[in-house]
Amino acid sequence: MITWIATWVALVVLYLSPVVLPDQWQYYVYSPASAGLWMLSMVGGPPLVCVLNRRWIRHGVWTAGAGGSRT
């Protein structure tokens, strides 16, 4: 659940970060295509993150590469 919420928070922060850009850039950043891709990432991003991190979510074990130590 925490992974799901963290992914949504990261996507919302990324979506709101162009607010500090000049006004003429915001049209390109917030175009219909980019807004649509952002909406798709809000639906598909959290399940993808959970699938990719399923071992860590299930067991609390994170392996760093092939020969990494378990922490």
C-alpha cells in the first residue's frame, strides 16, 4: 500500500512541477497528449511498481544487483 501511495505522490509532484515554468511553456507541458499520458501512468504506474518490487513488498528483502548483500 505504501508503494502504491508513494508512486501516486511522485506522479502528482511531477505533474505539478512545471507550474514554476514561464506561462508560454505550460501549454506544451500540459498539452492534451501529456495529460493523457499522465492519466495512463496514474492507472498503470502503481501496479507496475508493485509488480517490480513484489519481493521487497512480500519479504522486506532488497537485493542490490547479482552479488549484493541483503539488507
